[in-house]
Amino acid sequence: MPVLALVRHGQSLWNLEDRFTGWVDVPLTVKGEQEARDAGTKLRAYSFDVAYTSTLQRAQNTLKLIQESLEVSLPTIRDEALNERHYGDLQGLNKARTAEKFGADQVKIWRRSYDIPPPAGESLEMTAARTLPFFERCILGDIAQGKNVLVVAHGNSNRSIVMQLDGLTKEQVLELNLGTAVPYIYELDTAGTVLGKSVL
């Protein structure tokens, strides 16, 4: 029974500073590096055949540290289809100050809603439109071959995958928040049907 592990990157510098990050290539913090190592420790009960990550260093470095904890070196595919959603004009802005300017409700809609993008940015729907075809073609392609797959990506690229796997509605996904470096484990059949799920 193939296993899919989804992990959001560890805390980044702009997570710490409460800034919208998107495609800006910021590094992990020391805490984020430790979160990644801890995720690796939690994943020791599993063996993986292949890894996927984004083109951004915070995800790639999280994957590197997870592999060091697991004492493995996995074949790795990097693709911008797994990048964080692009936050457009909000990138680099402090979230609290943005909420003061535009209102907390509006910022929550920009951050969590399915189909409303921030100014000049991507909605979760737009993110899913690039993430899910890649997920279905490549990641589920490996699952179909019986491989165990580790995906280390971002809050919103992973949210789009979780939304599909868990069958969430547009309203339900509004409340979905994936913590940094928290492994989500899906047991699947080779057709990609979810047979079990756990959060480590």
C-alpha cells in the first residue's frame, strides 16, 4: 500500500516576521531548520522511494534536512508547480499591518479563500490549477507504481493537494491551515484512493 507524505517547509524568515512570502526565495530560520529535522524524526517509521519539492530554497532545504534525519538520499524532482501561491502585491508586506490597512476579514479572504486572489496574485484555485495536474501526472504516477512518495512544498500548494485528497469544499478549505514541517501521511491504493490518513 503506497504512502504519500506531505510536509510544508519549516519556519522561514518571513514566517517569523509575519510577512507574505509567496515566490520570494527567503531562507529557513534556525527554528525552521530544527522543525525540518524533527519532521525527519517523525517520518522514520516510513521508507520513501522518491521526493518532490518546489524551486524555492525553504522547501528544498527542509527536504535536505529531513533526508539527513532519515539518513537517506532520495531521487528528487523539483518543479515550480509545487511553489507557494504567488501573493502578488502583498509579497513582503507585514500581515498585521496589511490587516490594519484593508481589514482583517479582507486579508483572511485573500489568504484562505479558494477563488479570490490578492491584488496581482494567485488565488488557491489558481494555485491548484498548476499544482494538481502535476500532482496527478507525476506524484500519483509514482503512487500507481507502488512507490512511497515524500512531498515537501508550501502551505498553499499542499493545501490544494489536501483539498483534493480530503474532498474539501471551497468553504471547508477556508479553515485549513497546515503547520510548518508537520507531516500529513496518506495511505493510498495504486489508483490514488485514500485508504487512511494521519497527522504526525
